Amino acid sequence: MDKCKASQTPCQIYLTLDRASTAASVPSVSSDPSGEPAPERGGAHTYAGAISWEYSPELDRDADPGEIVWTWVAFEEDDRIGKDRPVAVVGRADDNRLVALMLSSKEHDGDRGWISIGTGPWDRQGRESWVRRDRILAVDADAVRREGAIIPRATYEAIVSGMGGSVRSSAGAKSAGGKRANGGLFGRLRSMFGGR
């Protein structure tokens, strides 16, 4: 602490606290300086319920499964702050919220938590994009800031297959193979780690 006072350069102080005993008395501080509080319209948060996989994109100013959209996404370490980012909408939750996966243009080759979806009109610079499959999000349609692009059907099916699900169209048809949607966190985890 004395070094910080004597120095002309800013110092960072890191605290390790017992979360259970200090949660009510000490506000959490994120180490990511780009974090912003949730906007009034809300945003996407971690989701662990059943998923109704659905492909029904339509660029009509309403977010639909099968689209890349932009919304505020809560940070994992502190869900009171986050940042605006693109997400791939892959289905619906039981309460009709949109279920989505974060997108990144950062290289994740060899990382089992990410699936490459190649390039597309959602990235103006033409960079390869990746979806994060080990953190599932749910977001109210009203919290989506804007639609970006339709995910090609083959790319969408590859994402859902990588998540261990099966696709139904907006008309409710089952995907090739006729499998039912694989809902719930345990089903997704089982399929991510080799079980079916």
C-alpha cells in the first residue's frame, strides 16, 4: 500500500474475500475495465435450464433463433456488469426467453469450450468467428440491441450438434435423424464430454 502512495503511477489492489461472509457488505469489483452496468433494457445472463432448439431466422427487427444479434452480456465473475457483444441465438428457454451463445473473433483452435463457425456477414472484417459452448445465456427479446445476420442453416446445425441438441424448424419439424431436443444442463454436459 505504501508503494502506491509514494508512486506517481496508478496501483491495482487485489483482495481475496470469503464470498459467503462478505457478499452483503463488500461490493464486487471486476478486473475487466471494459465492464459496464446492465442497461435499462436488460441483457443476457448465464442459463442452465432446458432448451428448445429452433431455427427460425427472419431479419424483421425481432431477434429469432438462427440469428446473430447484439446485446449486453453479463460477466461470469460479476453479473452486475458486462459488455455489449454479439451472440448466436440458438433456441428458446421454457419461459420463452432467447437462448444464445457468445461469439468471439479471438482464436480458440483446440479449445473444447468453443466451436468455430467460420466467417460471415456478422463480422465486417471477415474474421473467423467462434461460439462459446460452455456458457449458455438467456436474454429477453426486448434486451436485444440489434439484429446482425442470419446464421446459415448448416452452420446453425453444426452449432447445435456440437452442443448435443437437435434442430427443429419454426414449423416444429425434427432434424435429420429425428432426435428430440436435448434439454437441460446435464444433457448438454454429457454430450460435450462424449456421452450421448
